[in-house]
Amino acid sequence: MAADEPLVLGIETSCDETGVGIVHGTTLLADAVASSVDTHARFGGVVPEIASRAHLEAMVPTIERALKTAGVSAKDLDGIAVTAGPGLAGALLVGVSAAKAYAYALGKPLYGVNHLASHICVDQLEHGRLPEPTMALLVSGGHSSLLLSTDITSDVRPLGATIDDAAGEAFDKIARVLDLGFPGGPVIDRLAREGDPAAIAFPRGLSGAKDPAYDFSFSGLKTAVARWIEAKRAAGEEVPVRDVAASFQEAVVDVLTRKAVRACKDEGVDHLMIGGGVAANSRLRALAEERCERAGIRLRVPRPGLCTDNGAMVAALGAEMVARGRAASGLELSADSSLPVTDPHVPAHAHDHDHVHEISKENLYS
């Protein structure tokens, strides 16, 4: 590790994971996560208020655990990065408030960064510097997006996104219909390995010649699968759960990979990065690798632990902001639940001089 590379702590609280990561340049030193997913499981989905309270309880212990794992002191940090959005408003506020407090107390610059851009940047921790440009397919419970990045700190352009359910959301809903519990992605992936992906011809959303080239739709697929299951049950027939899981999963990953490869070809980009929680899906990885190889595209997918929400990805983007001399955020930084991906980070207002020690205490609570 180069001595002049930035040492940055990242905080992620956009949903139900309290993630704290510490990165030195592009080297991951610590990735501490406290998850409240088990608490949400009995409700069949994430409950925002419960997530926020869980973040409050986990924040300080998780930061202390990350610092201990990394073997560094908080005073050695070159900056604090935090997810400013998008995400659940209450959950984001906990992370932003904690980051502001640490930045103020330590006299360190603060960087409010974009959750989606962080999912792209995390790949640097495993596969080295991102090529520019990079095509990114982000798939999670809240997002299904195709993004083109020429500079992860300042230029991320959306090419397409879901117009209804995100891919991960569809996995959760079908798992619920099949009585498989929450979250649905891992269990459907596991069962699908024992099923026939060609057993049932489920529809591929927005795949027609006149449909948007890069947008996604999984609502119709979700409805078609649910109705197929209901029809079987109404007829008193056993539902072939493994075949349903495999056929549903194939319909999702077929569309995702086909559109991603098409975007790479259309934009003349020879690298595809896949991130987000659904990127941990084994069939998505396998089909993407197969199609990218045929198209002469290099595929980059972080290990599953870096695909789900984590603090390492936030620290990675924060370190890149420091390394490239991007403006820090001021302590008036606010959470933005709908922060657009075109804003990889939230710089301070023009009147702020990016020096946290010059900012009044009143701004800390704004």
C-alpha cells in the first residue's frame, strides 16, 4: 500500500444493513456489517422504522469493530464517507448524522456519496482500478439499472432502469407466494439449481423490438408466476417449486444479461461490471459470463459479500473522491432518499470551504 493513498472510513445505512468499511486507497482493511434482516423476516420485508432503530443501536459498536479490525485509529483517517442517498429516509439519516458527528469531532473532511455509484466503485477493491468508461448493471431489492460511468466520482449516466418492480423485489415477492420466507433471492437461487429453467415459459418483460432498449419491467413476470402458481393450487395440483424457481429466475437473468450486453455493444464499451445484492445470484453470474465471453466483453463481478450493501463500497468511493481531489461535503449535508445517480457525491455549497473545523456547531444539527 502506498503511504500517500487515502485512508477512508465509509458508513452505509440505506436499508437494513449497518455497514462500516475502511479502505486504504483500493485496499480493503475492514468490512464490518450488522444486519437486522432477521428482525424484518417475520414481516415479509424491511420495516423502515425498525431498520432505523437497528442502525442507531449498531452504529458505534460497528465503527469500533471496523477500526479494530483495520488496526487503525480514527485520528489516522483522511476522511469520512457516508451514503447520502438513495435509500430509506430514516435509515439514511442515522448514517449521515453519525458521519457528521465523527467528521466534526475528528476534524476530518466529510463525503456524502451516492449508494449506486458506491456499488460500482466497490469492484476496485477486488479487481483493481475501474476502466473508463465502464458499463454497470446494478440489480438489488430497490434498483435495476444500467449505468455508464466515465468517471465514478463525477460522471455516471443512466441508460435504463426498472419501470416498476426491481429484480430483487420480484425475487422476494415470488418467494412469498411460494412460502419460502424472506429474503427471497438466496432461497430461490438455491432451489433453482435443482429445477428445470425451461420447464415453464414465463414472459420476458420489455423484450419486444419496439420496447425501450435498456429499461426493465418485472411486474408482469411476477404476476404471471403468481397466477401460474394459483392456478395449480386451485386445480389441486402440487406446485413444482424447484421448476418454478428455476424458470422464474431464468426469465429475470435472461433479460438482465441480454440488455446489459446490448448496451455494451451499442456504447462501444468492452467492460461490464455487475453489482448490487442480486449480483450474488449464481445463475446471473454464469449467464453473464457466458454472454460476455461470446461478445468479447470483460466481466467484472465482486465476490458476493461485496455485492450486498456494505460500508466497504462507501469507503471505496470516498477514497476515490479524496484521491481525485473532489470537494468534500459540508456538515450541512442532508440525506436524500431520491438522490439521482448522476450525483455520485454531494459537494459542499459554494460558501463552504471544505474545512470541517471552520464550520459552526449549529450546522452539525441541520
